[in-house]
Amino acid sequence: MAETDQEKTEQPTGKRLEDARKEGRVPRSPDLSTAAVLLIAGAGLRMFGASMGATLAEQMHSGLELSGAQDFDPKLALATAGAEIMHALIACAPLFGLTIVAALAAPLALGGWNLSLQTLSLNFARLDPIAGFGKLFTLRSLVELAKAFAKFLLVAGTAFLVLHSQAAHMLALGNEPLATALGDAARLVSSALLIMSGTLGLIAAVDVPWQLWQHHKQLRMTRDEIREESKDTDGSPENKSRVRRAQRDLLRRRMMHEVPKADVVVTNPTHFAVALRYDEGRMRAPRVVAKGADLIAARIREIATEHKVPVFEAPPLARALFHNVEIGGEIPSTLYVAVAQVLTYIYRLKAARAAGQLPPELPVIDPSIESIRH
């Protein structure tokens, strides 16, 4: 039935995947990106938290010690505030840098970076409120809602346990000097972020395979779509047949241009014709410059006769050359003796005619060479 052909049961082709990527449709896992950012942020706070806390405490102390001129001069006060903000940003720059790198690197693990201008184009179909409201009640929306609620419960439960276990330490921060309190606070936040990143990492371990499966499911194709894509990419069978026919015609014309340059044409005598050429200074062995069967063989013989190229009748050798050597290829070593006999006879025949002598005796070609296959 035609309905079965319309089911999307086939895996997406390379072109379908590439087209989807150009449209901005790549697998993404927000949980993986969030886990990576929290992990790097927690590690960064663990490494730089103490030094950041000391620097920020010193800046806070110096920032509160303002002179009278700074208090009553707006320009000077703004300049001082700008300088303090810049110093604070520089102190936090390592942490910010690591977090940005994590946010940029996380997509590489799933789908890679992808900048698609098509996603920025205005699509009025996306602005349809009725269609958007209808998507809220699809099976996929319900699944996503259930996933979001489950993730919320897991993350909220983890956060509650972390805060509850560290409550005493957080309350003790108020009794510590400012620099020490900031360093300890950074360590507490770092521990919390690392634990949260581990929780989100477990969620991402489930979400990543799901996103990959969902992405490939959406891009699955019907058999008709694969056939249509093949036609668009490679052309219809009629066009491919026309191209092959044109290529054969072009090859045949080139081949016929080489026949006048041949030294001899070996024939069957009627079914096969093979034109041979040998240039002792440029070739290791004689080459087949043209070959054909039936009508093409007849045309090769006609051209050879028109250009006074010798035609030698040797059915076993003609068939062996036709079946074993491609056009432009050298003859195999197993045919050296037979071809040498023919070429020697042709050279001696030309010399005898030029001297007005009787033609030499015809060589005897071993009939067993017809059974040679390469």
C-alpha cells in the first residue's frame, strides 16, 4: 500500500542532516551546557575564590574611604567609582573567562557550533497564537513538562540538602573578618556549584541520548523522499542515461581520432577490431588506442583503410586484446610474443613494399592465447 511508503522509517541521509544544520536544527541539551558552566564556575571559585575575596575586600575598604573633595565633586566621585568597578572586574576576570569558555565549549559535545541565518529570518507562522496554543497540548509538550518538573524536584532537593548541610558554616561567616569571610563564602559556593553540576550531569546523561534520538526521529525520511532527493542530487534515471550516452559518444569520437595514428588494426575479422600503436622511444609496450565490436569494429576498419593503416586478421589475438585490455592500456606480458609477431610482420611488409619485393610470410599466431584472461 502507498501508506506504508509514507511512513518515516528510513534513516536521514547526509544531505538531510546537512540541510537541517543549515536551518539551525541541531541536537541541543540545555542541561549539558548548564552542568558544564556550573562545574567550571565551581572549580574556578575553588581556585581563585580566596584571592578574589581578598582583592574585593581591599577594594571595598578603599572605596569607602573617600576624601572630602570626592564627596562633593560629582566628576571625581564618578571617576573613582568607575576605577573601582574596573578593578573589581579585573579581579573577577579569571572566573568570568572560564565560565565563558565553558559556555562556548559545551555545544561542541553535542551538535557543535552552528550559526544559521535562516533561524533569524521572520517567520509569521511562528507568530500564530492559535498554532502556538495548540502545541501546548501535544504529547511532546506534556513529556517536556514532565521532564522539567522532575528536573526541578531533583535540583531543588539537592539545593535544599546542600544549604541545610552548610547552614552552620554560612551563619559563622558573620563572625569572621571580611577578607576571610569572602574566601570562605567562595569555597562554600564552590562546593554547592560542584554538587549542583554533578546533579545536572546525571540529568544530562539521560537528556543527551534523548535529544539525539529525538533529533534523528524528526529527520527520518520516507522512501519517496529518499528517491526524490536522489533525483535532485544525481538527476533522474533518464538524465543519467542521457549523460552516460553522451560520454560514450565522446569517448568513441576520441577513440576514432586515434585510429589513423595506429600501427596496425587486428581484426576477428568482422566481429572485433583492435587498433594498436607502439612508440619504442615513449612506450614500454604497445597500447590499445581503439577497440570495438560489430558496427564500431566495422567503422574502425573503414577509418584504418581510409588512412592506409594495415589491417591484420588474427581472430584469437583480436578476441584476447578486446577482452583483456582497456582503451589506452598497455598489452599484458602474456600477449607480447603474439603482438610482436604482428608488428614485425607489418614493419617487414612496409619495407618489402617500399623495395618492390615480395611480401613476407604471414606469422602463425598461437590460438591458445584466446583463453587468456586478466
